[in-house]
Amino acid sequence: MKDSFHANTKIIGLLGHPIKHSYSPFVQNVAFEFGKLDYVYLAFDVPSVNLENALNGVLALGMKGLNVTLPHKEKITRYLDELSEEATTIGAVNTIVNDQGKLIGYNTDVTGIIETLTPFKEQITGSTVTVLGAGGGARAAIYALIRHFKPERINLINRTVQRADSIQNYFSTKMRYDGFKTMDLFPPDIVETLRSSSLIINATTIGMFPEMDDTITNIEESFSSSQIVFDLVYNPTKTKFLKLAESQGATIMGGLKMLVSQAAKSFELWTGVKMPVDKISKSLELYISK
Ligand code: NAP
């Protein structure tokens, strides 16, 4: 890890609340080191009420950019000067570039989701899929599904069903997709819905560090061996939800590949340089295994 900083060192921040689960500071600082780039990446635990002040701080301090994580990805869009086309359609931002005093928002979670799911494209197209969650991660997943994978139906399940309904309305208008069905997160009612899906994506925080014993379902019948189950949660690398899906023969994926893919795209937006993705993935695996 870099051991010296200078007057010209460029600062990138991560805004979230909570923030302790994040591996992004490790990923980005190792990548800066590999690329011999004079940058540093720091995490800031910022509650929602301080979001606008934090952005003023970014401008006042001349920071080069930010990552934005839960729960701020949607709210932060209202304080930015410009949004990329993808971020505009999704309605959520996870990366900000300070372009000479102008804050420009991007969504690189989409890149991470597309890269993770591309090997399964044939299986997803024209099928029924289920997305759990209605926050920033879920919005990126829904955008990626509609634009790149084209499922016939998307079941959208969320604890606060009004939030799922509002996503349905939003994407029906923005992307003219009419295959949504929304519902409450009520096990065991959701068992049949999960089981009948070719792909299940968990975009809730359920099972994330430190609440690792939590899971969306304990019911084995929720899964089958022909399914793909993708959990955006990357800490722990294999959630309780994924372990159960795996025990029923499903093909499982945790959030680590997505984490590195979205980080690589953000890194490129800030520095103009490509991240050495294979080297960073290996360093991250080693870091986590310690
Ligand atoms: P977010 O915007 O804060 O949304 C959180 C979602 O989780 C909401 O749907 C919320 O439901 C639900 N939720 C929270 N606590 C719950 C509980 N106790 N029971 C049921 N539902 C609950 O968060 P986000 O940014 O979308 O992130 C969601 C997860 O994806 C996090 O674990 C995050 O680390 C992960 N993620 C990973 C990557 C990656 O690169 N691998 C990228 C993005 C996100 P309500 O609407 O009812 O509150």
C-alpha cells in the first residue's frame, strides 16, 4: 500500500452509511499503487442529512471524485450538475467525477451487473426473473435486465412494497417495459415466485455484514438446480441465501466480481487509466482470506 502522499495527491472519497463493510478502499488504493498513480481513496461515513454538505466539501477541497454507496445512490442525484445517460435512466449514481468544479454522476454498478450476468444471457432472455430490493442496486439491476437481457417478466419483491410499485411506474415510463409484477417480501409466500424464476437477484442488504445470519428464505423449495442466483452482497463472499441455493444445485454468484467490475469502470472515469482487473481480483481474494 502507498506510503507517502504529496501536495498534489488527488483524493477520491466513498460516501455511505454504514460504510464499514466496504472493500472499495482496499480495491482502489491497491489499483492506484499498481498504476503508480498519485491518488488516495478514503471512506467517509456520512448520514443522509449531511449529503449536500459533503458535496460542497468535495468542491471546496478540490477532491477529484467520489463513490456513493447505500443508502445515498438515489438521493444524491438531486445535488449533481449533470448525470450520464445511464444514471439519468436508472435514477441512481454510484460514481461522481469533479470535472473542474462540475459534479458529474455516473452509474458503474450497471457495468458490474452486465459483466456478471453475460455468461447466462441465453437463459435469461425471454424468461421470468426475480429481483429482491428496490434501492440503488435494484435499479441498476433492473436497467441492466431490461436493456441487455430482455426477460419477459420481472418479479420485483421489496419489504416496502410502495417502493417496488414506484420503481415499476418509473421504469414502465422511462424504458417502456410492461413485464413487472410487484409484491411484498413475505416468506413463505414468495417461495413459489422464487422457484419459478430462471434468475434470482438479491439487491437487498439482507445477509450483509454484520447481520450474516439473516436470509431472505430458509426454505429449500425456493430454489432449483436450473436456476442462477446472484447476490449483490459481497461481504460475506457467500451469504446464507447463496449457501442454501447452492445446496439445491443452483448456479450461484456473490457480489465480488461485480464489485471489481464496477470499481474498474469508476477508476477509469477518475484517472483515464484502465484498472488491471485480474491483479486486483487476486489481491482482493488474498486480502479477504486473511
Ligand atoms: P439501498 O439503496 O439502501 O437499498 C436497500 C434495500 O434493502 C431496500 O430494498 C431495502 O428495503 C432493503 N432492506 C434493507 N434492510 C432490510 C431488511 N431488514 N429486511 C428487508 N429488506 C431490507 O442499498 P443498495 O445500494 O441498493 O445496496 C443493496 C445491497 O447490494 C448492499 O448489500 C450492497 O452492498 C450491495 N451492492 C453491491 C454491489 C457490488 O458491487 N457487489 C453494488 C451495489 C450494491 P426497503 O425499501 O423496504 O427499505
